[in-house]
Amino acid sequence: MNSSPVHTPRRAAVTFIFVTLLIDILSIGVVIPVLPGLIEQFAGGSIVQAAMWVGMFGTMFAAIQFVCSPIHGALSDRFGRRPLVLLSNLGVGVDFLLMAMVNTIPLLLIGRFFSALFAASGTTANAYIADVTPPDKRAASYGLLGAAFGIGFVIGPAIGGLLGSINLRLPFYAAALLALVNFCYGFFILPESLPLERRSAKLDWRHANPLGSLFLLKRYHQVFGLATVVLLSNFAHYVFQSVFVLYAGYRYGWGERQIGYSLALVGVSNAIVQVWLVRKLAPRLGERAMLFTGMTFGGLGFVCMALVGNGPLFLVIIPLLALWGLAGPSTQALLTYRIDPSEQGRLQGAVTSLVSLAGIIAPTLFSQVFALFISDHAPAELPGAPFLLSAGLLVAGMIVAARATASMPRHLYAESAPDTGGHESG
């Protein structure tokens, strides 16, 4: 359902949401280089034990996000976006401070538990943008949020590696400081985006859980299909977190420096697409065409990455794959047009929950596929098999998107009348 913001968008508010996501990703990124080392230290230097715990930490984080994201969304629909954004910043800051001071793996695990519990600001941030951004600017605004993820995952690990070389706990203090400073900034700057008359009359616990949130998606024609596209796209993206480092080292002999440079290129290319190209192309192509353009480039990029035999050519492919970034903001914009304003938070909670579901399954799947195709028992030596799997997921996503958007016009925000497409029983 189309919605028009009640208030004129405030630049300070949109900027804060961008900064909030950027700091969230930075705070996660800065601990990536040091968390395994800290766990290994707590495990008495055992790499085997450390690997087991690192896997458990990742699975637990994704599982908690899967459960809690719909709750965050429902709470923001009932009480407003501002309290949830601020609570997320405060909770993440306190949690990182706790992790900086603990000395055992169980206490560190408890810290990560609460970090996952609070770190759902992406859910509320997406709903906030839908509240305050005019429909014709929405895809560009979501592109800006996408850029925050790209920038954060480039700068965060670099800062974490630098600070971690001084002291393994220093990145945790830095992450806590970033989150708490942002909380203080938001406390004085961030306005509420959801007025009282557009909030849910009561907290809908039926949809404030992963299964209930799926029924919410099914209530709207076309929305469930688009949410499935988000799931498949995010599942495909996990190939980078799961096997990129191992793949680059195995196939090209890259060390930490080359991998760092390549990830920097990924981040810069992604930022250019999300910040500049989405804004330029959205008015010309329309969201639907931009979605398919991005997915096509993503699929081609993954196939090329799977098959190229030398490192320099692999680097050339990274900007090609970055054009996949056209699809994400388009999909988010298409989703928001079809949902009632009072349910935007629950929509984003449901979508984030699906993304977290991918985070539970994808890392193990990709790592096992990589291990199989470089093993002695492989049907063929194909270290790039995980990237081919990601390409297949994007092809499946395009098929689903074609069905879900078949009746949509070129520009949804140009429609004269809102259309929920009817409700299904659910």
C-alpha cells in the first residue's frame, strides 16, 4: 500500500538513521578480526576449540535475530521508531562494554546473546525511512542505507585489526564508545517518524514472532514473493562471509593484505552503486527493471568469480558484481509500497527475520560445498562451486520476482490509488 509521510522529512533524522546503521556495522566489523583470537585465548590456545566456539557464536547470533527481529518491528509499530532505535544503540553499547571486560567464553557468549538481542536497528531503520521518505525517493534512500553496510564492513575490520594489534580488547571498547556516542546524539537529535494516529492500536503478538510474521507477509498480494527474493539474495551474499577468505587463499594464494585490498574494493564499488547509481537510475528505469538489472549482474558476477583462474581478473569482476546492489533498494522500495503504514515495522521485522534465517543455514552450507569440491572425493575439482550456488540462488530469485511483480507498473509510486492486492486468509 502506498503511503505518504505525514511530516516533511528532516535531513537530520535521515542522516541519523544512516549514521546509526553505519555505526552498528562498524561496531560489528571492528570485532570481526579479534573475536576469534580472543576466543582462542580463552580456550587455552586450542584452535580446534576456538573454531567450534566461533561457529556456535555465529549461529546463535543469527538465531536470536531470527526470533527477535519481528518483535522489534511490532514494538516500533506500537510505540514508535525512536524508542527502539535508541534502545538498540544503548543496548549494543553496554553489551560491547561487557564483552571488553569478561575473561571466560561463557560470559563472552552471554555478551553476544544480548548483542544479538538489541542489534536489530536495521529493522526499525528501514521502517523509519518508509515513514519519512516520499515514495519517489524511497529507493534512493534505501540505497543510502545499503551504502552504510558496505562502508561499515570495509572500515570496521580495518579499524579492528589496527586496534587489535595493540590490544585484543581495544576494539570492543571502541565499538562500545561508538554505540553510546550515537545513543547520546540520537537522544537529542532524532525525532519520532510515526505519529500517534498511525501507530497500531495494540501490540499484535500474533505477528511478533517468526511464524506469525510470515502470515503477515502472506496477507498482502505480491509481498510474500518479494520477501522470498530478499531471502534468496541474502542467502547468496553469505558466500563472502563463509568462504571468500578460504577461496582466495586456496585458488590465488592471497594473504591478509591482498584479501583486505579486495574487500576494500568490494566496499568502495558497493558504495558507488548504492549512493550514486541507484539515485540516478531509479527515476529512469523504475524499481522493477532496476531489480532485474541488479539480479542479472549479480548472477553473472558470481559465475565469473567461480570460473576465473587468476587474481587480477577476479578483481576486475568485483565492480561488475557490485551492480547487484541495484536490486536491494528496489526490492525494499517495492515492499514498502504494498504495506499499510501502521505495519511497516512488522514488515521490516519479518524481512529481517528471513535474512537471519539465511544466516543460520548459509555459512555451514557454503563451507561444506567448498570443502567437498576441493576434497579427494569431489565429483570434479571446482573450488568456485559456492559462487555457482549463489548464482543459482539469484536465478531462482529472479523467477520468483518475475511472478511477484508481473502486474506492477514501471513506477509504483506513480499509481493514483493504493492497492494492497487483496488480503489472503492467514
